[in-house]
Amino acid sequence: MRAMVIEQTGGPEALRVAAIPRPKQAIGELIVKVTAAGVNPIDAKTRAGRGAAGLIEAWPVVLGVDVAGVVETPAYDTHPLQPGDEVFGIITVPRASGSYAEYVAVPSTAVARKPQTLSLTHAAALPCAALTAWGAVVDVGKVKRGDRVLIHAGAGGVGHLAVQLAHHAGAHVITTASQRNADWLMELGADQVIDYASTRFEEETHGIDVVIDLIGNVKDDTGSRSLSVLRPGGLIINVPTASWPTYRDEAEALGMRASNLRAIPDGSTLDAIAAMIDAGDLRVHIDREFPLEEAADAHRAIESGHTRGKIVLTV
Ligand SMILES: NC(=O)c1ccc[n+]([C@@H]2O[C@H](COP(=O)([O-])OP(=O)(O)OC[C@H]3O[C@@H](n4cnc5c(N)ncnc54)[C@H](OP(=O)(O)O)[C@@H]3O)[C@@H](O)[C@H]2O)c1
């Protein structure tokens, strides 16, 4: 099959087209013919030698955790997901071979039927970002009506979905973004957008119940500064887990709660996300689409750090 592979870690130019064997099906997996692959920061981090690169055991590696496509081979004869069914899901790269390819083998528990109202290209934009946003807002944040929630990087892949989920839960949603994204984020359900380039967010808000931190301390000490806006006992969720190693100690020293978060491959949560999409309660925004062969340009775009919503590769 045709795939974009890396033979070693490096810059975006490390991505190249190759013909490699189709992945083999293990117990519980189905084979999906890939229509589109979402691009996530973790793909670029792993390509560059960070992210999940430490788990690489054999080369070449096919990146891409987000997949949408058509079932080619079911997990077993009468499994509910049958050949021809359109699915979206998440792959644990590099344990498994990723979605920058014509075929993937993916655990049947890590996929769901795609939302009926979305194309497969839009569905491919969802899995990692939506599972992360759901994990932050629903599972860890337990956000409820009346909560004050601060979401850093509301305009990005995870952020624009987290803003909508928190708004849907009835929270007062405050988010940081650049000015050009302010109106769009208000449309998605933000109550207040703070332009991080011109304003220090801690001068604009306080009494926050939950901070969903999608930046950490890689930029402007965003994580550490967020502790000062939490109410006593408030919760900070550190999503870029390598970005602020001391988050828990710093939070506990100030009497705050803290958790990291990892996206969990979970088809039943993807079912719930698909239901919200089809009910019109959640939208996914694609900033740019690239053909598979232009994966290097897609990586340059995601590494710019200013994607609005998502980037997708069409296979
Ligand atoms: N732990 C996990 O399982 C997990 C899962 C998913 C993602 N992550 C991590 O979480 C982070 C966010 O992921 P993502 O997919 O949402 O990234 P993304 O789509 O690349 O985020 C881009 C957004 O970040 C915003 N931004 C940049 N600098 C900012 C700042 N200083 N303050 C506020 N916003 C800023 C940009 O807004 P403007 O254009 O308006 O500047 C842009 O919209 C990444 O580090 C990713 O690796 C972790």
C-alpha cells in the first residue's frame, strides 16, 4: 500500500512516500481503508523525536493517530461493523501503524460509526481532539451548569471542541485566543475571549472552577500563571503533558487540584460525540486539507501553532 513514512526522526522533510505492506489484522481489530487522516500536534512531536518517539521499535514508522474510512475486513463475521461501514477512530501510534496510509488495522473498540451528518474528511478531524476535549470537560473536569471554565488555546483542535462541550454543559466559558479568532469562538459558545497577545488573562478573570490548559508552560508560563485565577480548591487540567513537569506540586502548594490527561481510544465515547454532532450540538472546523503526499506541509502548518480547528490529510 501507499503510505507516508519516516525512516528516522527529523524535520517535516523526513516524511516521504513509500510502498509498504498492508498492516495485518490482530485479534479484535478491523481493517479500515483510509479516506482521511487527521493531523495532530502529537504527530509532529513524534516525527521530531519527541512525543511518542521513545516507543518506536522498528522503522519505517507510519504516523497518524486519527483515521476515518471504510471497513474492509470486520473483526469477525457478524461483528456490528461490517465491510462498507464508515467509521472514525484513533490509533495508538507507534504501537500500531498509523493513518497516513491507505489501510490501517485498528481495535474495534477504538472506532465508531462516523456521524451521519459529516463527511469522512470531517470525521477524521475528530477522534484525538474530541476524545481529549471530552476527557477534559466531562471525565476529569466534570463541568456542570454555572461552573466558570477557562480554556487556553480555545481556537485549536482540542480547544474549539472543549469550548462547545463546556458551553453545552452550561458553564460560563472563558477562553484565550488571538483577536482574529474572538468572534468565531463567541459563535461556538464562549462567553469571554481574552486576546493572549495583548492581555494577561489573570488581569481579566478570577474565581475559575476548572482550567483546561492546552498550552502548559511552553509559552509565557501559561500553566503556572493559571493557578492564580483558580478559586480555592479549583482544578487545573494539564493536557500537553510534557510541557510543565511540576504542575502537580505547584498546584498542591497553593491548595489547588491538578491532573494531567491523556486521550483514551474509546469507541463508545466516539459514539456519544457522533450523537452530539448529529444533534447539532457540536461542530468540527477544518482549517486546511492537504493530500497525503503533502504531509510535510501539513506538519509545517500544525507546527506553526496557529491552526484554527483542525488540519486533515486526504488519502
Ligand atoms: N495528552 C493528550 O492526550 C493530548 C491530546 C491532544 C492534544 N494534546 C496536546 O494539547 C495541545 C493542544 O492540542 P491541539 O490539537 O488543540 O493544538 P493546536 O490545534 O495546534 O492548537 C493551535 C491553537 O493554539 C492557539 N495558541 C497558540 N499559542 C497560544 C497562547 N499562548 N495562548 C492561547 N492560545 C494559543 C492558537 O490560537 P491563535 O491562532 O488564536 O493564536 C491555535 O488556534 C498540544 O500540545 C497537543 O500536543 C495532548
